[in-house]
Amino acid sequence: MNLKSLIAVLVVVPTAIFAQEAAKPAPATSQEITPSITKHSVSLPTGRVGYTATAAQLPLRSPEGEVECRMFYVAYEKEGAKAQDRPVTFAFNGGPGSATLWLHMGGLGPKRAPMPDDGSLPKPPYEPVDNPDSWLDFTDVVVIDAPATGFSRVAKPELGKKYFGVRQDIDAFTKFIKNWLTEHNRWKSPLFVAGESYGGIRGSGLAQSLFQSGIAINGFVSISGSNNFLTLDGMRGNDATFIGFLPTMAACAYYHKKALARFKSVEAVVAETTKWVDEEYGPALLRGNSLSEKETDRIATKLGEYLGLSKKYCLGSNLRVPEFAFFKELLREEGLAIGRYDGRLVSKEELKVGGQQSNDASDDAVTPPFVSAIHDYFQNELKLKTTLEYNTFGNVYPWQNPEGSYPETSTDLRNVMSANKHLRVLYCFGYYDLACPFNASIYTINHMGLDAETRSHISYAYYPAGHMMYIEKSSRHKFHDDVKNFVRDSLSDGK
């Protein structure tokens, strides 16, 4: 969204019991925010935890010492823990251009947006609710807004070119983490990075950039993330996108009862369609127009069966159904369109004709509750005083990609995993995510040139939800447990 299991028996009860604030907030015209440090306690399934929340900006300076950018963050640190025993996880959303309210108020922080169990739009008004699945259970957390997003600001418009781009962005986050470790005296702590969506591009590159700067992280969690846009942005001759999207489209067709009624679970649908993509569909696309009429007809028949579409439509699309067409085509007769970020959710369409959905229910469902909840949380829980506007989605354009190529940092991740044998990676996927589908990421991983031993350092977790799997109740529980186990295993590996 601008982007983006086990029921806990204890609830979170965070209470602000202390606030350290300056006498006056920053002037209305200033980009600088007065730091706010508050102390809280929280009840988690593992017991009660006291922690300090620091909401502040960290300045990034030029070689001459001039402040070029102020990056906003909220850090949650457990009270009384020794630095060497307590992991720190640096987390961010993607975009590029998205603030990190989604992870912050969705799954990681002590409070979350008030989403219903199925992830649909709740009835307003919206107030933050307790989050028993907070990652504070097993790690300190630092949620970071990228330059020009949230409360982060570039000092001068002309400095945008130094921060708005694939490599520029990675460099900014590298400097932020180095400075934060010094400021908070956490150089001895185990370190993790977690990025959602475009955060997969940032996180993969950041793992390598940090390593080159002398910082070896223990683990990287890619949350519905991509690290190679080759699999997401189609062009003539690039069939990786269709290979990547098909199993997720089939999962959505199954969910809406448009196809594959013979299966009893989405896992079974995904297993069969992924195998078909590997063994038949992918090789057929590779042959292009050299595929015989008989073979084309056979593939179209199967494609229609898996996607809940007619064979005629599949033939008419040259066996390549774009995801944006699928959003509306799947439920066209019902006058509905499925969501991009979460294919379970639907919106009512005015017209049953046309090639693209008029709005995205999966975006509409989360934006009002998340935006309202984080503003209330900043003001009433974290006691943040500022007149600066919180940019849910900041203007970071023009975004500079490597010349002549897609945004791609899978090479960075491959290189750092080869250099650092202790690094572990966890990929978290929602079955119904039509923004960054799981098979697209697996396609990239399979082309990273990793040997068998290094490949064993990558693990996967799947959820019956969409891009933001943490808005679905059972998935949020499982997400917490999967990452907790990943952190534990990453720290115990080789000991």
C-alpha cells in the first residue's frame, strides 16, 4: 500500500506513564520535530514488558556537516535488557514513497489499527487497539519512515536527487542505522532488518550495504517483498510476470468459488498450479508463437480451469492474462472487482464492461483505519507535538532506477549471503497478494545463483491473506510466531 496463528489469551495494555518533552513544539514552519520519550508497560503472552518508546528524527549530514535529511523513527526498547542479549529489528514499508504506518500499526507495534478479523473495512470512528502479537515479545523494534514520507523530510527540494532512488535510498537507510546504533549504544545487539513490498528491494540492498559498512546483520525478513521488478513489470518477451502471478490468480479464483472446486484447501491449489507453471505453462510461454495450435488449445483449456475464465478469453489474451485485467474479469458478471493487495476483498463496479477496476477494495479497507489510528496514537500515546503533516505517501519522484534496468537488488542479497554464512532470510507470503505474488519472489530466488548450502539459509512462511497478511487475525498470530522462531533460530544457528 502505499504499499501495503494461534489465539493469544493475554491482551496488550500499554499505558503511557512518563513523558519527557521540550517546553515548546517546533515552529509550524520547521521540518524539525521535538523528540518525545515515553515509558510504557505491555502485557504479552510471554509476560509483562516495560519499554521505552522514542519518537524522534535522526539527522543525516553532508560531509561538511550540514543537515540534508531528517529521518523520523519510533524505537521501542525493552527496559532492563542487556544490549548483547536483546535483538533490534529495523522495519520499514516500501512504495517507494510509503510511510511505515502499515507495519507499525498492523503487526509490529504494541498498538494496532482496529481491523476486523477478515481484514475488511471496519465501521468508523477508529481508535488504536491492543496488539498481543507485537514483536516486542522477542525483539526491540525501530520503525523508520523513508525520506519525504511520514515525518521524514529532505532539508531542501534540490537534495531530493540524493535520496530518491534505488541506491540513494539504500545509502540513506545505511547511514540511519549506523547513526542510530551509536546514538542508542546498541552496537553489541543482534541485528535484523524487516521490509515490506518495495521494502524487499530496500532490505536486500541494505543487507549488503550494511555489510560493506562493517555491519553484519543476523537476519532479513522480506514481508510480501520483491527484490527484482523484472517479475512485476511486464514487457514484450518477458514472461516472468505471468509465471509469477498465475498461482496467486488461481488462489483468488478458488477463494471466490470460480474455479477448482475439487480442491479442499488453498494450499492444494497453490501446490498444483505452481507445479503446472514449472512443468507446462512456463515452457509453453517460452516457445512463444512457435507453439502449435493443438498445444495452444491445451494450455488455454487448463489456464481457464485454473483462473475461472473462459478458454476463449485465455486464447484471446495469447495465454497471458495480465493481473490488472484479472482484477475485474474474475467477477465481471457479478459486477465486482477483486483487490490488488488482497484478492479476497471486492468492490462494487458501476459498469460490467471495461478493462480495469474503478477502485481497489483492499486499499480502501486499510487506509482510513490506519491513518486515523496512527495520528491518534502519536498524539495521545507517544505525546508527539508537531504541526508537520504526516505524509502517508510522500512525493519521492522522479525515482532514480539503475540506468537501463529494472530495480533489482537480488544480486546484492546473493553477494552478502555468500559472504556472510551466518545471515538468514525469511520470506513471508500471502496467498492472495496480487501486488507482490509469492511465485514471483521464488522465481527471483531460483535465479540468484546460490549453492545448496546457502539456499538452505532461506526459509518461507505462507498465509491465507493478502499483501498485508497481518490484517487477517489468524495470519497475524502466525506471522508473529514465524518471525519469533526465525529470530530464535538465526541466533542459535551454529552455536
